[in-house]
Amino acid sequence: MLFLLAPIWLATPVFAEEQVYHVSGKDSFQIGSRDLRSDVVYDGDQTLTIAHKGKTTRYSAKVSYTRVDQGATEKMLGSFVSVVAPDGAERDEANGDPDFLTILNQPFAVQLDGQTLHDVTRLQQPAPFSFSSPMTRGQLHGTLRHLAEGLIIAGERVVGIGFEAHGPIKGSVPSHPEIALIGTIRMSGIAYYTERSALLQGLDATLTISGNLADRTASDPVTIVYKRSIRAQEPAAAPAGAAKSTRAPKKARPPEVASERDRRAR
């Protein structure tokens, strides 16, 4: 089917826009009684490209970053592509982001529809929601809350959404597939969406895994913490005399967070 769609894709007018983000993060891994600890630190920049072709929207993120693991520094690249069909169905077309740094490989949608953003701003108390964690693939349950408005990120007014969720984990953990763990996951943070287009403008997220590491000789407490911070950057000033953009307005992506109309687990 893909080869039949390709000619239509190429023939359809394309309206594209870009947003640059700075990303940073830290992964911490500790085994209690064995006094074993390791940290990995990330820092880099990424570009999100949004292409509208007919009623289909294609989101593509490319990240360039530095990875520091126990003092060893390495330059890395990552990418992620997601496509939203006219009926709202979403599929991940390509995932080359093993360190979970792209804006598309996070627990919240990169863009909401206008109705969902409106529903969030009307929340008077925490509302329940459920989602599947990109890192653990486990189902988490928690609450969303609307934060104070009037915040500005990269020149855009944003709506803040606070979130907190938890759930069980049993099996291997991200970046350590050789480790079997039985415990709990807790995730918390804030997502910021622009008032103008409901695009994800910033994200602060912390995911903590706590449990017991079991093997044939010992069962030790384990704590793994993943932190990610993503912020949109203001576009560079256009050269004098440059033509103004004639891009089409953004088409909202169906949300991965629940609105007041939809609290069902995804």
C-alpha cells in the first residue's frame, strides 16, 4: 500500500514549518546495597518539522546532542517520525531515538486539537488520565491539572499542564534490558502548549523506577531516574529584506492526553 501512496504524496502541495528546541537530560541508576551508581548526561538541540500534505500531517524531529557517560563524551544523532492520517489515526513511521530526547518520543502529544486545549484551560480540579509510557511501555494512571496562564516561552503565550502518574513494572528496564526488576513507576512534570496553535513548547518530565533487583544470589533495591527538559527556542532574526512566511496554519494533532470529554485509558 505504501508504494501506491507515494506518488499521491509527492503530487500534493506541501506546507511545512519548523520549530527549534533545546533538550537536556540525565539518567541515574543506583543499586543500593552494592553501592553501584552510574549517571548519563545529555545536552543538545533539535528541529521539529511539521509538513501538511492534504489532510495528512507528518511530524519529523532530528536531534544532535552530546552524551556523557561516566566521563566519556560522545556526539550523537537521533530522529523520530510520526504521521497523523486525516481520520486522526497516528503511527510512528521511524524511531531512531534510543535516548528518548526528541519532542516526539515523550509522554505527551506534540500538538493538541483546539477543543482539548480549551477543555484543559477549564479544569477546576485535577482530572484523571491514563497513558502508555514511551520508556517502559507500561500503563500509567494519574491526574492532570491546569496551571496558571500568562507564561511565555520563546515569545509564545503557553498553557501549563501539570501531570503525575504511577503504575507497576515487572521485567527489563529502559537502557538495561539485561536487568529484571519488580517495582513501581512514578512520573511527574509539566507540559507547556502554545495558546495560538496548541504546539508543545516546553516539557519538564521526571520518571522514577523503584523496585528490587532479583538474581540467584541477592535481591537489592534499585532506583532509576530519568529526567528530560525540552524548551522551544525563538527563531533567528530574518535577514533584512527577506520575504515574509506564507505558511499555512498548523493543523492540530489528536491528543495523547485525556480531555474532560475523554477520560478512558488509552
